[in-house]
Amino acid sequence: MIVYGRNVLEEVLKSYHPVKMVYLRKDEKNRPSQLVEKLKKANCPFTFVPDKKLAELCGEAKNQGVVVDLEFRYADESEIKGDLVVLLDHINDPHNLGAIARTALAAGAGAIVIPKDRSVGVTPSAVKVSAGTLLRIPVVKVTNLPRTIDGLKERGYWVYGADMEGSSIYEEDFRPPVALVFGSEGEGLSRLVKQKCDQLIAIPMYSDIDSLNVSVSAGIIMFEIARKIRRVE
């Protein structure tokens, strides 16, 4: 996978994904650079190339002089862990995936789960929106999301589905471990996934707006749950 940008590289160096090569703008070669020192310290392969080559590699002229070729791998279901995990029921917009991933990492989520079919995967665009943080949280791709929910229940997770017909998140006393499911941008939770949820929850609205963008909703709900399951006042 090709990703680019200085912030993205910083996150790549904190991730578990092996780096094939880091391409840096050629005019950086003969000047002192903290970035080069970090790459050397991390024993990360890098080379210097012209701007034209950078643009060819990532398809974008605005790349901050940094392009990374890495071996991205999806995590295994056995790597789903932690007191909060996030499941995405057919999210299709890479911008939403990237934004949700950044928030999930900030809220201390242990993993993100996405279905194999009819769902956006980890793409350079999603990584860019997340400023590289999508590479630091395990992303698990599963064949059957309802079956995965059943497996989480067997492990003691209480599964909440975000749905505008649900109870207020401010009235719930969340207790870990929590699995939190968000539905697709247009249709919300699919019927079977909704049936598998232990409880539906919603953000109360104070005007005639009936819903928020899924990444915005995810941020509000995740941090409310994180606050309560870790008992932060």
C-alpha cells in the first residue's frame, strides 16, 4: 500500500506494519533532517527521489515530500480485544472510516471490525483522512458480521447498536467490555445486525435534525462510553 505525508509517516513508524521503502524528496538529501534520523533509528529503508517520482508513486503532487510503501495487513479475529471495540456495518465512505478510526484510537478502542463485502476497506484515502492513525489500530475484516457479534457476546461483550430509535447514551450506565456497532451512511444498521445487538442507543437531538454524519455520531458516542467505562469524571 502506498501512503504519503509527514504525519502519516510518523504514525507508520508507531504501527506494526512492515515498511518496504520510504521515498523522500531529493533536495532533503544534503540537509539535516530529524525525519531521516528517525528513519535511521528505526532501521527503516529509505531513498531520495525527484518530486516527479513522488507524484507518480502516490498520484498526488501535494505529498509533503514523503511517500511510504508498506505491507498493510488486516488483523485476525483473535486480535479483537480491549474494553471497547468498534464494528462498522457496511460503511462505504473512506473518509468516514478514516475519521472513525482516528477517534476510536483516541478513545482507547482495541480494534475496528469491518465486513468483507459491501464495505470500504483500508485505502490510502482512509489512511490520509485519519492522519495515519488508521495504521495503529487493528482492523479486522470478517466474512459474517452477525456471527462475529455472537462471538463477542460469548466473550462477555455487551453489544450496543447506534440507532436513532435507541435509548439516550446519557442515560446508559455502560460497563465494559463494550462492543459498539455503527450502521452505513444511508441505511443505518442492517436488519440482522440490529437484531443481534443487545441494546440500541442514540444521541438525543435538541432541534428538528434527526441524525448526524456517522463519523460525528461515532465520536460523540465513543467518548461518552469511554468516559463511563473508565469512570472518568
